[in-house]
Amino acid sequence: MAKTVDELPLRALFGLDTEAGRPPTALSANARYLSSLDGFNIKRPSIPPRVFLDERDRALDPATATGLIPLDLSGELELDGPATTPLILARYARIRTGDSLTTAFTASTELAYVIRGSGTTTFGARGGEPIAWQDGDAFGLPGGSTVTHRAATDAVLWVVTNEPQLAFERCRPPAPGEGSIAAVHYPAAEIRRQLYAVYQDPRGQAMPGKSVNFGNAALEGSRTTTPSFTLAMNSLLPGESQRAHRHNAVAVTLVVAGTGCYSLIDGARVDWEPSAAMITPPTLLHSHHNDGDALALFLIVQDGGLYYHCRTMGFSFT
């Protein structure tokens, strides 16, 4: 018959009666030991649903000076630096006609979408090959270099980086030429053409949503936009709804086009606002609806690349 814990000489069983104590060292003083209750009982603030209207209004206001407007929830999320979600930082970049905006983000990748305006973007120590952009274009850049946006006409860009991800690990951006993605330009007309092709695909009925996912030549195997992020232009026809679903990745969504559109997030209605960004928290059941009479377009960035890599995306319908 097995003995109970009370009957066992525990100190002897663990060898504590015979082991000679060793003097502490500077390194052993750094050690902390947590029980299985304390070690796994980690609580963090939840990512809230949010629509960033004030930031949108400032970005679109003609009186707003050239500069960056962060979508920052770091206070609510108890993070040390600016962040929209624990791994994502989104900003509006307001650039007045003839102005330039230069940035040097501590990020390994940078994604941008042109809400309005036209101009050029150069990057890298030698200026790189310039990207000439206009309304509806998207582009991606490797991190670790200085980026300069120049506006030919009054412009607003939506810029997304993984600065919080690098800050979490106290990592540095890649050295020039060693980025994980290739610089890439997705012209608006080609985005629309590719999205139209999705509707012509006979497999369409089995698709969870009609969208174009933005890939990169450097990531052919993973089929994601960056190693950690996915970026997609999603769509809904007039009168159409996307079936309720959930996933482990957070979604930060920019409303590109559509009227009479809304989402249901955990049973609460969230109306879409033109050019506004909104957060759909991870794991919450949500659906998207187009009650208007025009095509709805919404650009979604997710930390999905990370979950695909870990085999934990957890996508499911109700």
C-alpha cells in the first residue's frame, strides 16, 4: 500500500537532510522561484474593443500640422511604451502638401496604407528605391532604416509597426539589408483587381471571408505579410454579412469604404466610421455586416503570423 504524504519523511525524500548548503553568489541572487499556483496565475488587462474617432478626426482636419498621431492604449494595457495592442502600434501620419515626414521606428517591419493624397516614400541609408503612392495604395518596408514620406498633395497615411513586440523583448531593429521582408508596393488598382478575382473563384462559397491577403516575396513559405503580422483587404457586398467567428489573433481594422456597416463584437454593435480604426479583441465572437448599398472594404492587420507560426490561430465559426 502506498504511503500518504504525511507518512513520508519529506525532507529526507528531497535530500534536504544531507545536502550541505552552498553560499549564494551574485547570479544565484537573481533567481526567483514561483509555485505552480503563482507561476501560472498571471493576469493582464484585457484588450478592449475600441474605435479611435478623436485620432481619426485630428488626422483628417486640414488645420492639423504634419506629424504622427498614435492610437495608443498603453495606459489601459499597462505597457511601458506606446501600443495599440501588446504587439501592434498603429498611427495616422498627417502630411501637408509639400511637407516631409521622417521617421526611424524601433521596429523590424513597417506597413502603410494611403487613406488620401499622393507622394513618395524613400528609405534606407541611400534613400532606397522611392515608392510613389496615391489614394488606396499600400506598402511595406523592412525595419532598421530612416523613412521619409513626402506629400505632393495633402496626405493621410495609416502606418502600422511592431514596435511593442520589439520593446517587449528589448530587441533592436535589423541591420540595413537584413530585414525579414522585402520592400513592397501594393497599388490600389491591383488590390481591387485581385479582390475581384476572389469573387470569380469557384471556391468562394467555402471562404470564411472575401479578402486579399498581402504577401511578400521574402515570405513565400509562410504566406504572411511579415513574420508576425498579416494584412488583408476584406470586403462585403451590399446586404451581405460575414458569419460570426473568433480567433486568437487581435484585429486592428481600418474602415476603407462602405455605409451602413457595423460589427457585432461579443453581442455589442460597433458602427463603422469612415477612415476610423477599431479593435476586435482576441477570442471574442464577432461578425461583420453591410446594410448599405455599396461595396464595403476594410483593411485588417492582425498579429496572426505569430499564431500561425505557433500553430495556435484558433479560427472557428459558431
